[in-house]
Amino acid sequence: MITERTKVREQDPQKRARNFEEVSYGFNLEEAQTEAARCLHCKMPHCVGACPVGIDIPGFIAKIKEGDIEAAADVIAKDSSLPAVCGRVCPQETQCEGSCILGIKGESVAIGNLERFTADWCREQGYSAGASDIEKPGRGEKVAIIGSGPAGLACASDLAKWGYDVTIFEALHKIGGVLVYGIPEFRLPKDSVLAHEIGEVLKLGVKIETDVIVGRTVTIDQLLDEEGFKAVFIGTGAGLPKFM
């Protein structure tokens, strides 16, 4: 059992002090496979229970170990629409990694870095994960999503995969909510990583309208009664100090 993690390459401190580029370079294939080999594949994986969306963590790690990165991405895609984002900014140390059995006597498996590696590999190779699992029965019902942050994007992605006609309404001029306005560039690159993740959601047929303030530009009643939406998901985030 290897108790120490595979080291992640990073920008030199003297260099990164003078730019806003991403600090961590992430794993390459060899490093990812080395780290994946540390997973114990527990019969009752606590990491899965500690993941807010219940990703089959041992399942995707096993595929990385085998070198089948497409299959690893497909496993993640069953439960997560934003793997490159989550692999970078999720608090893994208190969630999946914090529950890893290896962490008791050593260092937990670098689950976040393995998820990031998988997502980045897909972006670089032009592979759209989970495409074969998408079912589009053409239900026809229209659903409005208010807010294009992580909650809105994830909801829109799942609904689109199930065949609904989804439109996201965003009050600001950029898509992404807290992902674009609240996380610094050196943690989450916007033009490459985030733009690609959003693009994968748009590929599903999701439509996005920016500069639309629901409640002023249009009301929820108008969306339901006049524009034909059958349901509305409100994901306006925590940008203002108001409770719903």
C-alpha cells in the first residue's frame, strides 16, 4: 500500500507570483495511473457516500488505472456535468478525500486531481463524455432555469439529457454565476476550462438568454402563463443577502 500521494506539478512560486495563470498543472497520464493504483476499491466506499452527487469514484478510478480514460469520463458523466470544475474547486479534503480509508494511516487518494485529469483529457482529445447514455424522448415540455451558476447548469444538463426543452435565464452578461465571478483565474481558468464545460451543456440543446432579470425583465408568472414553460427551477445563488 502506497501511503503517499503522487505529487502534482505546479508553477514555480517565483513565476506564479507574477501572473494569474493556473497554479496547478494537474496529472499527466502516467501520474494519474500511478495515483489511481493507490485506490483500495473498498467494498463499502465511504468516498462515494461523502460525494454530494454520489459519483462512482472507485469505478472511474479503476478505468484510469486501466488506461481507459474515455470510460472513466463516462462513469463520471452519469452523475456530474461539471467534472473539470469540480475536480478543481470542490472541497474534496472534507468530502470524498476526507472519507478515504487511506487517509487514516497515510494520504488519501487524490480523487479531485484524478477527476480533473479525466475532464482535461476529454477536453484536449475532443471527447464528449456520456454521449451514448443520453436519452432524448422528445417530451416537448419547456423548463426555465433561473441562474446560470453551477446549480442551474447542472439542472439544465440533466433535464436536457432527459429530453426536456430547457432555457437558462441569466441576469448578467456572462454565463457561469459564481464560477465566472467568484473564483479567481488561477484556480479556475475561464476561457479554456469553464468555457468548455458550459459548451458541453449547450451541446445538449440547452438555450441561454443573458441580461434577463427574472422578476423585472420577465416574471415567473409570465414564463408559466404566457411563454409556455411547464416548470421553473430557481438557482439564483447567494449573490445577495436575501433568503428565498
